[in-house]
Amino acid sequence: KKFVNYLGGRHKPFYLVTHRRDIQLMEVMSSNSVIMRISKIGYGTFYNGSKTRNTMAIKRKSDGVWYPIKVTSSVVEVIQIGGQDVEVESLTLTQSLGWEVSDATIDRISFILPVRLDTDNINFRWQNLNEATLRVPVAEVEI
């Protein structure tokens, strides 16, 4: 409730993880690598240089923690997967994560979007004295 009050309705932007599987990893990323090869989603065409789609979060299976990371650039490459040429996008990250990134180690990769509340009217649905849920529309913004 304090966080919602802090936002002051539509006035203050904040970052929100989409919680979707926005990006599919196509190759294991070693612990010291800054290159992430993903399925082709048009990142270079639609998001490269975007202020709102340059940050993603990787949720690790072992601890359930989200690890934020920024993307600096993207290129389309052809790599061999199972003996076949496959077009992938190679994202350059600002830093390595320090642990191996693979389908076995991660739950999902999601975008982190800068948003603001898109309403001034918020209703809390109290589950008990300590827990509440709310549904509120948000609008994507540039920060």
C-alpha cells in the first residue's frame, strides 16, 4: 500500500517485469560471456536503441531471483544447431552474469518495462489482514 501511495496515481514511473517468456535462449551462455543468442524476434529492427526495451530480467531456477541486465546492441547471425543453419539474434549485454545461462538454469527471460499507473483510482482486494491484491492498468513510458 505504501508503494502505491508513493506512486501518486499517474505521476511517478517505475519498472515492471513482464513475467512473460519474452526471449527464447538458443545457445548456452557461458558464465563470462556478454553475448546472448536468442530466437529471432526482430530485436534489432524493433527494439535496438529503444529506451524502453533495452533492459531484461533473467529468472534463475535455483534461487528464483530475477537478474536485471541491459542490452547494448543486436545483430542477426546464422549458427549451426543440430546440423542445420539457424538465424538467431545475438544480443550484446553490458556485463556477464557470472553463471551459466541455459534452459536448465533459467526459468524465463522477460523484458523490464518503464511504466506508470494509468489510473488514479485503485481498489485493493484484501485477502486477509496482511495480504491484498489489486489490478491496475499501466502505460509504458520513456524514462
